[in-house]
Amino acid sequence: MMAQNEVVVVGIDVAKDKVDACIRSLSQRQTFPSTAEGQRALTRWLRKHKVGKAVMEASGGYERDWAKALREARIEVRIVDPKRVRSFAQSAGRLAKNDAIDAEMIAWFAETFDEARGQAYDAAREELVQIVNARQALLEQQTQMQNRCEHTVPIPVQKMHERLLKAIALEVAKLEAVIAALTKASPHFAETAEIIESVPGLGKITSAGLIAAMPELGQVSNEAISALLGVAPYDDDSGKRQGERQIKGGRRKVRNLFYMACMGAATRHNPVLKTFYRRLIAKGKKPKVALVACMRKLIVILNIMIARREKWDASRYAVG
């Protein structure tokens, strides 16, 4: 029996053509098609069972419409990392995998780890996320194309590569203009961007990426924001053995974006981070390890700055 004030949770496994839903605490399961009527039917079913929270995995974008429909129905939604759910299932001895089992495991995971509230739907942020991700995907294509150009190829292929690189560069520039306009159009985004961009080494694209993918900035603890970005170190010790600390999880796309910005800040543009980076290198840290430490330091500084709504002050964050 559930406590009277306990929130009823549903786990939802999202596929392209359908979703499988499981209210584990009530032993209720049902499948709904990926249609407008399917979304309405799911909402009615959840209301019937007084569900207060829906939890689903990030599923390559298929989860977005379902999450939006449930949020509009005033049902709290959490999007969770599929790797965490799968690791949880394996630790519980659940090795089998299908859609119905996945929905149950998502529900069980959510009941066990109820540490974070769902984010309210923000249409402007959702649009910004998709455009920032599209720009990043173009840059990855650009890098792949440039790598191909390093090899000897027939002249027609070489010219094709050149045309594609010019087209990609043009599309990247267009998306960057859209990103700047979207950020400027929202007073909250614009204010947050101004704070982020006051940090030497961080520009408009980095600030837009953080605003889009890290809405928790300034609202959670420094430890939590480091973990969300994926730069929090975790111990790997057993008995007398002390393993090297590792970073795990986090949001890969924004971490990659932040990594490139932090590299420039720590090696060229930001005196505070340059001092910190050089000190770590002098202590024998590998460059990549030192850079990840700079990322962790900088995301914590940004978390504090945004919480306080204050701009960069080098004297406040100088390395002692």
C-alpha cells in the first residue's frame, strides 16, 4: 500500500511508433500509439490513476512530443539518462529487455531515485536546444569532411568536398545568427547570456549552449551542476587499492561544447583559468586531466555567478 501523500509515478518507454507505460505501484500497464489520439488516451489513463509524475528516457527526440503533451496536462515530467536506467536494471538482476520491461524499470528507477524534479516545459528553450544541436552536428560533419580532404582523392571529389565545406560553413553562420536572435528575444536568456559572456573566453555560442542544455545553472548545488555536465570526479577505490578518479555520465553534447570553450579560456583568454591550468600541469597532471579540472572549476563559478545574478569578477575567483 502506498502512503496517502506519495506521488504516483509512471515509467514510459518511448519508441518511434508507440509508448509502453507502467504504473508499477498499481500494477498497471498499457501501450499507446504515437498519434495525437494516443497522447490524449495516455493522458486520460494517467489522470484515471491519479499519476503525478511521468518519467521517460531520452530517446533521440521521440520523447519530446509526449513530454510536451503531459506537461500541458499538468503532469510533471522527468527525462532521464538511458544508461542510468539500464545500469539500475542490471544491478537489480533484470537482464531481459523489451519495451514492457523497460517501462517497468524506468518506473522502478524513478521511485528509487527521486532526487530531481522535472523541468517545466519551455518552448523557447526547446527551440534553442534543437538549433544549438543542429549547429554542433554541422560542425561534426565539417570536421569529418576536412579529415577526408587530407587524403589524396580525384579532382572531382576534391571539388565536391570544397563545395560541401562552403555550404556547411554558410549553414553554420545562418544557425549562429538564429541562435543570437533567439537568445536576445528572451529577457531571461539575454540576462543570463550577458553574465556568461562576461567570463573571458566564453562567447555567444557557448552561452547559448549552456542556457539551452543546462537550465539548472544557478538553481542547484555546485556538486550537482558538475555531475550534470559530466565533470564530477568519482572514486575508483577498493580495499588498499586507490584507483584514478574518473568522470562519468553527464550531458555529452554540452560538455563537448564547453570543453572547446574552456580549452581556449584555460590556455589563452582567461588569466584565472590559465593560472589554475598551469599550476595543475606543473604538478604533473596530464593536459586533458588539467583541462577537465578547469571545466569543473568554471562551471561551478558560473553556477555561483548565475545564482547571484552577477558578472565576472577576476578578484573574486582568483586562484589563491
